[in-house]
Amino acid sequence: MGNFQKTIEKEVEIEGIGLHTGEKTKLILKPAPPNTGIIFIRRDIEETEPIKADIDNLLDTNKFPRRTSIGNEKVQIHTIEHLLSALYAMEIDNIFIEIYGSECPGLDGSCFEFVEVIKKAGIKECNEPKDIFYLKEPIYISENNSHIIALPSKEFKISYTLDYPNTLINSQFASFIITPEIYEKEISPARTFCLKEEVDILRNMGLGKGSNYQNTLIIDKDKVLNNEFRFNDEPVRHKISDLIGDIALLGKTLIAHIIGIKSGHSINTKLIRKIKELIKKEKISGVGSPSYIPITGHQLEIEDIEKIIPHRYPFLLIDKIIELNENKAVGIKNVTINEWFFEGHFPGKPVMPGVLIIEAMAQVGGVLMLSKEENKGKLAYFMSVDRVKFRRTVRPGDQLLIEVEVVKLRSKVGQIQAKAYIDGKIATEALLMFTVVEP
Ligand code: ZN
């Protein structure tokens, strides 16, 4: 997964029949600037307004069953789950979707053609970092014998168990790490399905007017009616694609292992709401353990650090870099009683000076900026320090874990969000701006 937000390169169109309305419908997908999110705009009605694909705009699943619908009293958009699933799995963060009709086209009942149209449009990276949330604690929802569990993980992974006794499906289990490549090949071709005995019920509810044996697998006790599976376990794979569509409503990149056991849209979206609450709580309190999980990159020892930044004892304030990626670095400083500054700050009451914590953060930021190929051998100077908060004192014996992340990066100027933690609790945070100069 790249670290920067993505949109599509050029405008593309896709049209088809809505699975539920049976009406012809068209989408125009357009590139969108950073931090836009996924925005739908109905173009077939007079009084329209943009609707963001977000859990807060989700319409009641009891009112609009068997599909994902977003909107408000005035504007509604239905059956967006397969398009959302494809956008999310293809890592598209920002896009405008103009829709001519109330429902997304059903196409072949899978997410495959949406993946194709996204690839046809081309994928473009911008220079704003992706909004990533690493789940740090397990959470779950359990209701009427169906369950959904989210666990901390280094990757975005989905496992799903499905159970339809006395049918051709029976029990199925599948588990995938979701990358665009795996999604395209293993998940996106899996089509929607329903049991034979459900067909009349759905039709009586006024649903499924656009579905047929081709775009919906009709499952009987021992066979698929008038069709064949693309995978032996096509139904469970389709359930995974639907689940990804629900996760897209979080509006952020989620790194977690999601485990669904007979879970449907209703409890899936409850889990997403719970994760959103968790994110809000972390933001407000400013505490919570660091989002550092060493996924890629490598460690730097003190000798490596000295090759990147010019600082030396007693002014080198980092011991080790434990993660270094294009966009992020995590450094460690073990604070001991022998530090030179404790002698006078303060006699008998040793406290690490706040400005030196800022300096340590700046040095981790310096490693991040100057380790880039184009900046090798240059120097990083401070331009500004903003939004500094000292939340707790740092004392001998503490280990400072310093996490810095690129907020903005132009050719010579970088803005970096820095956070220093002790025992998983935030000690200091600041927004640092640097300029990179020739020595
Ligand atoms: Zn589906």
C-alpha cells in the first residue's frame, strides 16, 4: 500500500441496469482533489446535493433492505456496495461519482467491472498522505448468532465464514489479505447470490427487478439454477466483497483483521460505527498508544543515524530509528539520569527540558527528510514549530518513542507532525516545518 492518497487519472463512464429497480442507470467517475473522499452526486433529479460515502450518511437498512443506501430525506443513492468495495480495495481515496438514476448499475452481479473501469481511468497518486487508522485493540459485535470481530493486524485482512445448511453452499470459509491484485483476481469476480426460496419473497418486496440468472446466482439444494460458479466458494468470496464495501463507509484506510461469521450488512455497519467512535475518542483525548507498527522499512543504529544527520554528543538526542518509511519515522530515546541536562534542570528534581524533546523530535524528522535520495548530504533547518503541547514530564528511566509523519512535502520544504510517547501515552506533540538546504 502506498502512503499517499489516490484518485483516478481521467473521467470514465459505466452504465447498466439497477439490480433492484430494473432501470437503466449510468455513472460518471471523475478525479477529485486530496481529502475529498468518495462523493456521490445524483444528476437525474433537480434538487440534488453531494452525498459522501460515509457511515454517517447510511440509510436505515430496515427501510432499504438487501443493499447499501446513503443519503438524506431529499437525495438517496442505492446499491452502492459493489462500487464502494472496488474503490476501497483499489485504494482510491478521492473521487466524484455522478449518477443518473437512483441506483448503481448491477452489471454482472460482481465488483469486477467496477475494477475494470477504475483501471481504465488510471490511478493517480497525489502528495497528501493517506488517512490510515491502525486498530489497536480487538472489538466485536455479536447478534443473533452472527458475529463480526476486528483484531489489530499488520495488514488489511478479511476472513469470513458462511453457513447455509441444506443448500449447495453449506459451510464455506475463506481468508485473504486484501491488496488490489488479490482483490481483482480472487474477490472481484464473485457474484451476488440468493437462495431459491428467497426469490419470491424479494420480488414481493419490490426488489430484484433487474436481477436474472446471469447476474444473481440462484442457489438450490444441489445446484445453481441456469448458471455455474466461477469459484467453488463463490458465495463466501462475494460476502467478503460486500464486507469491504461496508468498511469503505469508514472513510479511512483501515489496517486490521476483520473476521465475519455469518455477518451481514447490519452488524458490519455497527462495527464500522464503533471503529469511528474509537477514532473520535483518540482524537479528542490526544492519548492512546502510538500508531506505530513496524510494517516495512528498517532499523537504524546510532552509526547509521550519524551518517544522515550531523548532530553529535551531547546534542544527538536519538538512540535508534526503529521504523523508516517514505512518509514516517519512529525513533527511540532512552532517557537516563546521566544526561548532561539533568545536572541543572533541575538540581534534585530531574525533568527533561521541553525544548530538548522538541529537538529530539526534530532530529527524527531530520532523519526522515535527509534519508531521501534527493536530500542526501544536505542539512535540514527548522522554519517553524506550531501547536506544541507538553502533556507529561519526561524523567530519568523513561523511554521516549518519537513518531514523525509527513503532513506536506514540497521540494525544499517539509511539514511534519511529531508525537512523543512514554509507555504508550502521549508526552509531547508538535507540528514542525523544515527547509532542506545545501551544506
Ligand atoms: Zn453484494
